Amino acid sequence: MLEGYDAKVSYKGLRFLSDQYDRTFLDPSFQRNGGVERGSGWTKAQSVGYMSNLISHKTCNLVIRASVKHCLDFAREQNDEESIAYFSEVNEDYDYVSIDGNNSSSTIHHFLQDKLKALQPSSGKDRKFSNFSPEQQKEIEYVDKITIIDLRQISYKEMCYLFRNLNTQTKLNAQEYRQAMPTKLSKFIRDVSNTEAVRIMFTNLIVSGVADLDKRGHEEIMAKYCLKIKTH
């Protein structure tokens, strides 16, 4: 699976994935700032449902990441200046770049942090992780597992293409699909739309909050505005 990117497939416990969550970069240049903390990906109900099914052994999915150090080494071997610049910058703070599965990772992490509930099979009630018995906690942390695919030879641009092709959990809207491709135009639209003053303006006039901004509706309006000025 994804062997063309030198994929390393591992089957890891939920605690392992949670411990690496803060070392995984969610790049807003090509994907939505989703996750439990932002609310613009899955709804809270979807996260609770996923976590409930996961600990009941009734669902499965993949987490796909780019391994920053390996990708940086590969970019240097290929003399890929764009990827060298990108992964060098990310490498200062992160070990991985999320490509697919961020909502799953975020849900797992926040559940184990006691910030999200899940259905306890034995009681039929929603419980925080700390409300499960010690034995159940250990089973959730170390026995329940998820498939992680680390890509070690993928360029920055290939990563953006792969994100668009694989994103099936939360369908991209039209502007998110356009913005996922790294071009000078997409960067300009993103930069000019997301200064603090512009975001405040859109929040006061059009969108209802940060979650709507993350879905890039204001960026689409800005793109239309620029097109109107350019072409009338």
C-alpha cells in the first residue's frame, strides 16, 4: 500500500498515536484545520460515535503521515529545492505531517485526555476515559490498535496531490479542493484572506465563527473579488 512513497505500515496502540499527536503537523496550506479542538472537521457527535465504535471493535481506518526527517533526506537526494525548504521548516517543530486521518487522531487524543466521551459498552452510557475501569483503560490504550502508514519518500507537491485523492472522511468543498494545490495564486488568496483584520471583518459580516473560516468560504469570496477586479 503506497509503496511508491516508501511506506512503512505499523499497527499501533491508541496511546502510541496519541503521544505523537502534538508532534504531527496539520498544514493549513492544503487541508482544513479540523479535529476536536477546531470543530471544522467532524462534529462532536461524529467524534463520539467514532470513538465508541473504535473501542467496541466495530470500525477501522488508516492514519497516513509523511515522516519529516525521511522526506527531508529524500528531498536532498532528489535535489528537490521546494521540498527541502518545506520539510526543513517543518522539521524544526514536528516529526510528521498529517495527510489523512487527522480527525481520527484528534478524536483518539482528546478522548485519552479526558476531553471527549465515548460509549462504555458495559454500561451503555457515555463516559470519559477516566471513568472506565483500570483494566478497560489499559485495553483501550494498548490492546485496541489502529493502522498507521508513514510515507518516507514523498515530495511536498506529491503530498498535496495525495491529500486531495485520499480525502474521503470529510469531503472537501470546492474552495478547499482548489486551495489544496500549492501555487502562487492559492498562497496569495490564503495570505490576503487570513490577516487578523480580514478574519474579523468576515466574522462580523458573513461567517459565524472560526469553524466556518476553516472551511475557506471567506477565501472563495476573496478569490471572486480578485477575479472581479482583474476581469470585470
